[in-house]
Amino acid sequence: MPVSSEVLDRAYRSCQRVAHAHYENFPVASWLVPREMRRHVAAVYAFARRADDFSDEGNHTSQERLALLDEWSQRLHKAVETREAELSGDSEDLLFVALGDTIRVCDLPVELFENLLSAFRQDVTINRYETWDEVLDYCRRSANPIGRLALKIAGFHNATLDRAADDICTALQLTNFLQDFSRDWECDRLYVPAEIYREFGAKEEDLGKRCLPLSWRQSLAEVSCRTHEMFERGRSVCDAVGGALRIELRLTWLGGQRILDRIAETGYDPCMRRPVLGMSDFVPILWHVLTWKIQRP
């Protein structure tokens, strides 16, 4: 049956509840995002959040998780191809009602959603990386689509801005890897590539201890340095947009940099205490937003 405006509004409200519940992981769903973007951003996030849950659900086998992701892909394409919906009353039906509308209204490439799903599948099958390029390729699919989709929802269809957003999204993903280094290891995941930690003489058998040895702290410092460079390369996108979205992106950029600073303050040993932002970080971040200097090409 065709989707009524009432059902469509209910579908978007359902996605917005998901986005608000996980705000700490998805800052672009905040109140600073222009009102006309919020429902579309929330629909994208709800799709990605649920797919990520599938890849992490410990009560399913690997094959079952991959099957769930395949089904998610099928529902994605069905949502794009039809304006009709068979509503059983669950939140997932509503999610795809909203997502299908968002993809059509904002003319979003389905390929970007498939890239996200391919990264989630990779989380099921791969837990070690040999090279830096392999890690970047994972980020290209796990993080960068979100930035590109956000820009397109905002009306920006510009290859240069896409590349700058890619740098920021990759940097944010790498920052999260550093921030969650201990948590990931407990789940038998290691995102620091072997070519980096071997360079410093680090070994996997030294992980899991209360304190990281120097070789591992040097490895994490190297990843942090490369991440800082990516933040700098992507900085221009924070100046290219306008209004409240510009403030939102600058806050996101500064917040990521601030977490890297917190990681450095631990001596690059985030295992003792997970580095997070607190109230003491609000004033300096706000100050840097207010004194932000636009970088000219």
C-alpha cells in the first residue's frame, strides 16, 4: 500500500529516536544540523546503527550475522525501488519507509549504503590488518560514506568537498580505534596494522596487560600522528558549508582533535582509562570555534 504522510512522519520520528539515543556516536544528528536535514540524517543513521548491531551481535554465529546483513541489503534495495510498504508494525519497517523517502528526496547513491554494509561484513570476517592501506580501505567504507551522505543531504555535490569529508571521517574513525583500543582487543579486534607495530617491535602477546609497553605506545603515537594529518587535510570542509552546519562540523573536528590530545595525555596508553571528553573540554572547544580562522587554499 502507498505510504501516507502520517506513516512517513511516524517513520521519521522512529529514526530520530534511534539517533538521539546514540547521540554520542553520531554528532551530526544534533540540534545544530539544519531542521530540514535532521530527519534525513536520522534515517541514514538508523540504517547504519542497526546494521552495525548485526555485525556485533554475539548471540549469532558469523554466518547468521552475514545473513542478517544480506537481508538488510535486500530491504535497502526494495525501499529504493518501491514507494509502497508492507507495515507489520515493527520499527525496522518504519526505518525503511523513512530511508527510502530520504534516498529519493535527497538523490543519495545506494552505493554509499552498500559500502557501509561491506564494512560491517568485514567486521564479521576480519579482525586483523596487515597494512595501513588496508585500514584506510576499511575506513573508506565504514566511515567515509556517512560524511558524503551528510553533504549530499545538505545539498552539496562537490568532489573536492567529498574528499575533504573523507579525510575527516577517516580521522574520526581512526580516533575511535585509538579511543577503544582496549575494548576492541577484548573483542579480539586489532585495528593497528601489523606493519606499524612491527616497526616498533611490538608484539600481540604483550597486549592485555594493565599497562602498554613502550613499543605499543610508540605504535599508537604513530597512528595518532597520521590521524592528526588527516584532520588537517579535511579541515577545509568545515569552512565550505554555512550556517549552523558549519558550527556543527567545526565542533566535530575540534572534538576529534581533543580526544587525540586526551590520548596523548595518557602517554598513548588508553588501556588504563578510556579517553573521553568532559565538561572541562567544553570551554576550550567553544573558544576555538569562536576564534576559528578560515584557511585559504
